[in-house]
Amino acid sequence: NCRKTHKDIILTEIDDAAIRFIGRWGAGSWLTRKPFLDQLSFFNRMVSPAVLAYDIIFQESMGTLAESGGRITESPEKINEIISQLEKIKKEAGEIIDIKFLDDINRLTLEQGNAALAVRCAEISESQKFGLLMGCYFRGGIFASDTMQKIESWSDKDVFGDSEKGDESRGERIPYLLDIAIPQADVTLNDGQSIGQKYQYCVNALLPTRDLLDYALPAALNGMPDTLGIIRKMPLVIGFKYNNRFTGKEIKRFVPSFSFLSYLIYSGVKFPLKDGVVKVILGDRIDIQTPRFGKISVPIDEKGNLYLNCENDLKDFLRVNFADTIRYGSQHSVASVEKTSFEKLFNDKIVVVVLTATGYDIGRMPLGGPVPLVLAHLTVLDNLLSRHFIAPLMPFPKFVVILVVWLIFTAVCVKEKSSRLGFLAIGIIMVYLILSFGCVYYNICILPFAVPFLYIAFCSFGVMGYRFFTEERAKRRIRGMFASMVSDKVLTFLEETPDSFSLKGHNTEATVFFSDIEEFTSISELLPPERLTAFLNEYLTPVTNNILNSGGYLDKYVGDGIMAVW
């Protein structure tokens, strides 16, 4: 059911062509952030998207060993040493600098690249031209696996920084999540129970660097694969918890996911969220009051997941090569015609930047796989913008559907013969399959399938098995009683209609036959018993055979008399 994707979703992909143009991912200019600097310059100078969302986690690229040595830019002594080493190369091109300074030069480059990226993000934030999102990844909780090692919880620095009073506004990471958090009063369960009893909260997260978080919102990239490794649903909200050692309280909050946060900003919702703007009812829906689209309700399950209505593949979305944006971002002037075409393409759109090169971040989805997992985020955005939602039935409608299937098939089992029951069971399952497919195809709902299918399968096998053993026993009894008295046709009728043995009378059209031997009384007085028996057999045997061969059945012998019925 491929439908044209929503026109306001643009995918800017770092594909194989972009990798060949810029260099291997994770090395070279990617580490210095130069490609991203050029791209941000392009979006800030030339166009005005509504949202620029990076499906990339901009983590600190230096390890703890390098960090322990302090920042190069804050050490005049190290900078002078680097300058002196570079002066050696300036004087003599073939000169090799001291190896111990290579790491310092590398760290200086990385520090400057991160600082330049933060400055570029700050320019965008100050201009307020568009919302800027950068990926993060929550760990533990509903995303924990049995094989995952124990995950450390948030540190004191994450929660309240260097505050001696536990002031959370000075934390290094938690404040940035609280800026986008949904008010606690607006998150409830549909059955009224405590959320903590059913929901597993995440205990940590991989976030972008703090310099970037000052100007960009963190957006969770987590997916929700099922037991087969297929992503059929994606979280719209994710819960996390942390402890404040000073207050002794455990805080639990929910934040929007990558796709949902992009949609909220696109629809005009401002952060921090005010009470009542986003109301989450886990296991039921999310109600959103948006300036752009009014009130919207989105169905979710008990973990805050949206079932993906997969109507399109990645190739169906509008895609732009990452390299094309950085070419123009590094230019100081662009022809007006090109600028106009870019404005038409990007202005007021949701632009998702992601790595789609071969072998990176791939997985399986209902329409096939492996595919770049950004397709799951794009599908969520497309579902939200087009409002093409799909979800399983709520408990009561689900119960009604199962009850109707139960009543229909139970009636079939009672009324129909065993010889037809198997074919009818297959037919009912096929009809239910077609109905289920139609409900998904037309974005109505997801009908329950496991319970009706198992009931029909087990019930049909059970009924046919029971009837087989009970009816076979009855047939053997009937055959033993009447095999010598009725034709095969009549015997088959008796076997298939055991109710005909009922003592209750019934009206039917029949032919009754009576015959005997004329003057048999006088004959029987003259013949001895042995001769009389042989005489009777000469008559009774051929007449009985004729009766049976013509479809009648023998009712009784009365001496020399025969009674038969058709």
C-alpha cells in the first residue's frame, strides 16, 4: 500500500557517495567536524528548515587518557611547544616533528573542531531560525537485555555538578534532559496504577558533548526490536530516573524520542513544556495541543511505543546527498536560482541527517531488511504528519472480536458434520486473515489473531478427533447389527444418521413390501423339518438379495413372510 510520503520530510544522507567524497567515516575531516560545520553554515545562511535533526551522536571524541592531560587550548605552554615543532617543518619541509607532540596536535585539532561546531550551533540558536536536534541514546530500563553488563547510574556530576547543595540546575547532563521533559502530572497509566510498577526506567544515557547541549536539544534514537529482531514499533516517550544524593529523592521523568521531538518542534510546541500541552496515557494514547495542527491523539502501548504503519520504503522518501549541502555551505556566494531552489526544497521542512552508507546502523523492519534504521524514525514522522496510525484494539473491543469468533465457530462445530468441519475451519481462518489484512491496509486497527486462530485450530481438531472416535464406535455397533439385513447404501445411511435410531417417530415417504408363500401352512404339515428349511431358503435367499440390491432393507421374517422397506 505504498503512498506518497509526506512532503515535509527530507532525508539528508551520508551515503557511499558522500563517504567517497569526504573520506572514511569516523576519520579524517569527520573528526574535526569540518563537514558538519559546512552543512550548518549551508542551513543557516541559505535556507530555513523547521527542524534540523541529526541521527548522529556527537560524543566526546577523546578518551579519558587524553582528557586527563587537560585541554591543549588552555595550556599556553603546550601551544608554544606545538608552534615550535611546526616552525621546524616550516624551515625544512622534510623535517619530522617530535613524536610525543603528535597527540597534542591531534587533540588541539579535535578541540578546535568541537569548539567551532559549538559556535556554529550557538549562531543557529541565537537566530532561532530552526530547531536543532542531536541524537542521544538511553541505556538500561526497557532497553536492557539479559546479556548487557551492569550499567552505571548517573553520577553526581551528571545530576548536580559541583554544587555543594545538590542544585540540579548545575548538573552536567540531567538539566538538559529536564529541559525537554514532560511534566510529571501529564504522564499516567490507562488503568490508574502506579507507573513505577509497570515501567522500567532507563538509568543512563549517551549524550552529545556539553558544549553542544547548550544550543541543541538531545533526541533519543532508541529503537524497539521484537524477539525476532524486527522493529515493528518505536518509542514516542522514554522514561529515565536518577537519584539526588543530597535530597535523597529518586526522580522519574519522561522525554520525547527523536521522531516525536522533531514533530513537536515542527508543530510549533515550545520547550520547556507547559502543563497540559503533551498528555501521555501509557497503554492508550498521547494527547497533544499544537499551535500548528490543533489537538492530536496518537495511540501508544503500555511502554509508550507507537506501532509503525509501514507504508513506504526508504527510497520513497525525498533524499538529498550530504555532500551536496556541504559544497554550497563552504561557498561564500551562491547563484540566486540555486538559492531559490534550495529554499523551495528545505524551507519549513523536517530535515533528518543520517549515516546510510553500506554496513552502518542497519536492521530489519516489517517490509524487509536489512535497511538503514533511520527508516523507523522516518516512518514515525510520516505517521504523525499524515495521521495514519495503526494500533491493536483496546481490551473491550478485542474481547468482543474474540467473542464473536468464538460464537460463530462454536455454532459451526455444533451444526456441521465432521466431513465438512475441517474445510469450514480453513475457510473461516482465511476470511479472518483477509479481514485482518484489510484493517491494516486501510489504517483501521490491528485485529487479534493468535487467540482466534488457536481457538479455531484446536477446537476443530478437538471436535473432529472426538467425533472420529465416538462415531467410529457407533458405526461398528451399527454395522454389527445390520450388516446382514440392509444394503451397503442403507447401512451407510444408518452410520451417517445415528439419530434415525431414535424411538421418536417422523413422517417420510416410503415403500413397504410384504410377501409370503401361498398354502405354506399345508406344505409345512407335509414336509419334515430338514426339507422345510431347505425349501424356505430357496425362496427367502433370492428375494432378500433382490431387496438389498435394489436399495431396500429387510424389516423382518415372519415364518415364510418377508417385510421390507424402501
